[in-house]
Amino acid sequence: METQNTLTPPPATADMSFRQLVNERRSVRSFLPERIPSDVMQDCFDMAILAPSVSNLQPWQFYWVKSDKNREEMRDLCMRQEAANTAAEFVVCVGRTGLWRKYAKLIIQQMEEAQLDLPKPFDIYYHKIVPISYTLGPLSILGYLREFLFWAIRVFRPMSHTPKNRSEMRAWAIKSTSLACQNFMLALRAHGYDTCALDGFDPTRIKRMLKLPRDAVIVMVITAGKRAPDDVRFGPRLRLGRENFVFEA
Ligand SMILES: Cc1cc2nc3c(=O)[nH]c(=O)nc-3n(C[C@H](O)[C@H](O)[C@H](O)COP(=O)(O)O)c2cc1C
């Protein structure tokens, strides 16, 4: 079993084999105080937003908490846990449920500006299917009506699932944003930095601090920095056997 202290030293470049990268990413809870250079962070954000997303609607946002005052407050709002106490950087990873309509329009606009000859299904997808799939209406009435209609269709033929209420829209945004978070953590590792994803935080207070809109859901906070040599407290990587997780059908 691999332990954190037997890991090879982090490389100075972002060029690493995929296998090595995945193996080296560990949740680190003790960081050195040095900050991560802005160009490295920006590169990692660029890698994050290359993640796939449902309907390519890219519901993620990343709030890089930079000022000393806000970083200090984040330590409190992440419950003063180890990975927050020493963190050099805090990134609040947010999923947005209210931007899909705007982004569907922007995607069409971008395609038109690039003078790409839009295939008809693509056009129909963003003009018609996307609004049909995600419009909820007041009190999610349209979402529940759609669910009823799809349920009836499903009796006769396969029919996909779309979010029927705000809670399912949140799950919709969290799915894609989580993939971007993983890209971000792997990208930082490829630059020789480490991360810890956090679920232990006060979402209400962080939303207030960042003045996030109502449709924002905090998916996770990622703390990051250079791994401290004493980061051995959490021990070896532990995974249950593949037979628990992988099935053939
Ligand atoms: C969404 C998410 C939330 C997590 N929350 C915390 C947390 O609040 N505190 C913490 O110390 N680790 C947290 N972790 C890290 C996990 O404990 C860690 O990924 C797991 O133990 C496996 O270790 P590894 O990442 O080094 O492979 C979180 C991980 C994820 C993906």
C-alpha cells in the first residue's frame, strides 16, 4: 500500500503521466504557508472548465478566496479543521442552477459568431430540448407536469430523466461541477501542489460572505498549497476492493 511519505517528490512541470497523476493525488491536511502563483491557479481553472457537463451547460463557478482577511474567515467557516487551518489557498466550488438558459443562448451565439454551420439537431437541442428539459416554473409545477408526462411515455418506450424540482436541479449542477473539481485537483497536483476537498463547512455563512445568489449551491471547498513534510497523520491510502464497486452486466 502506498503511503504519503513514499510518494515521489512533486514535479516542477504540469507534464505527468495520467497514472502517476491519479496515484499521487492525495488529500493533504498540512500545507506550507507559501501561496500558489496566480498563473498556476489560472491554468488549473482552465483545466477545470474543460470537464464534461450535462448538455455542455457548464454550471460551475470557482471563487478563489484571496485576501488575508477572507482566508482567515474561511478557516473559521471550514470549522477550523486541519486542512483549512494550514491552507494557502481556498477555492469555493459552486454549482449554479439558474444560468442554463443564458448559457444555452451563449452557446448558440458563440457558434454563430464562429460562423460554424450548425447541424440542425444542435440548433434544435439548445433552442427547444434544453428549455423543455429544465424549465421548472413557479413551485416547480412545470417540472412535475413534465415528470408525469415522461412517466406516461416511459410505460411504452424508454424515456430519459430530467430534473423535476429545485432539489433535482441542484443535483444536476453538482454532478457536472464535481467533475470540474476533480480536474482542478489533478491539475494542481500536476503543477506540484496538493489539495483537500472539504465537505465540512458552513454553507450559509460562506454564501453570505461571497454574496452568492440564491440559485448557487456550494459543492465543495477545495483547500490547496504545497504539502508540508509533516503531512503523514492521515496515513496510507485506503480503498475497499474493486469487487465492491465494479459489476459486469
Ligand atoms: C466531496 C468531498 C468532501 C470531503 N470533505 C473532507 C473534509 O471535510 N475534511 C477532510 O479532512 N477531508 C475531506 N475529504 C477528503 C476525503 O476524506 C479523502 O478524499 C478520502 O479519505 C480518500 O483519501 P485520498 O483523497 O487521499 O485518496 C473530502 C473528499 C471529498 C471528495
